[in-house]
Amino acid sequence: MPEAEDWNAHFEREKARFRDGEARLTNAEGADARQRQLTRLGNAAGGAGLALLMEGREQEAAEWLHRAAERYRESFGDAPPGSWGRPIGAIKALLLAGDWPAAEDAARWALDAGAAEAESPIGRYAAALAELVLGRRTEAREHADWIRTHDDFPTDVGDALAFLAAQDILGYEVAVEAVLESFEKREEYLEDIPVADTVLVLQTLAGRDGLAADLSSGLLPPSPAETADAGQP
């Protein structure tokens, strides 16, 4: 049986990385060094938030996820062209924080920055996420379909986005299960936090429309039912 994750240890490590990064930020020389350090801060804050989510500490998680979104957004102005991971990171963090108004603001920011006109799959991924957050399913599906035709982007993620946009509950369930399976096969995770964060984001979007799939994995927070069962003698 796999050893249980020590989520508090993960959180403390990410918090230490964030605090160390804050100290280093004051010594960053030049715009490029600063934007890279801000991105590291976003990654560390996001990792801390995910670890807290896995422990069920949702309010604390939201605080760290907001920090992540702020750092990603702050880094974008001086980032190289096509750095769509920053808006994606901000949107995902705010969705996981449960802050829909802030997620909608980040979605509009991503679109204003040109995500919908991007010529890369990662840019169109940002656009599809943004349009889904804003409830614009037709536009979201167009971007998701564009993504699905490119080999350099995970097909199952593109499928899940497209099925969400189409409100196809059966198609979405198959696609999101495939995304989860791909995470379970990974040997490395961002910030060494073994969490299927993309699945969590997809499920958050799906849950708004009553389309969320019934998933269970060590890479996902326990459901309320699982938490209740764990508390039974």
C-alpha cells in the first residue's frame, strides 16, 4: 500500500520556498530576473494552496491560491511573448480558491492580452479556460476544438474542455477520467506536489453546471462522503 502523503510537510516546504523567494525578489536585477522570480513565487504559493486543499484546509488554501494568482499576474508584463502559463496559472488558482468574480476578472485579462488570437495551443488553452469561466460556451468550444487538432497539447484536456463547452456529460466524464489517469501515471509534478490540479479545475468548471464526474484518487482531495466515512469508528 502506498505511503500516505504528508500534506502539511508539503505545505511547510512550499511556504519556506515562498518566503525565500520573497527575500530574493528584492535583489532581483532587471525586469527579466524579476518576472522569473515572481513566477517562482506563484508556483510556490500555488503548491502551498494545493497541499492545504488536500488537507481540507480550504480557507487557508484560498489565501495562498490568491497569492499565486497575484504573483502570476504581476510577472506577466515583463514575461517573454507567449507566456500564457501565467494567465492560466492565475485563472486556475482563483477557480480553486472558489473566487468566481476574481476568476472572471482574470479570464477577461487573459482575453484582453490576446489569448484568443494566440497561435500556440497553450495560448488557446488559456482562451478556452477564460471563455468557460465567463460562460461563453460557443467561443470556448472553438478554442478547444483548435487545441484538439494539435499534437503538441494533451488531447484528453482538449476533449474535456470541448465536452464541457458542449454540455456533454458522458463525453466529459470519459475525458476527465483520461486526464486523471494521465496524472496518475506521472512521476514528476509541479513543485513536487502530487495533485491532479487540472482535474480539480475541470471539475470546478463542471460543477457549476452540474456536470462534475464522480472521481476518486489519491491525487484529489477526499470528497465530503469520503471524509465522513473516514471519521466513522
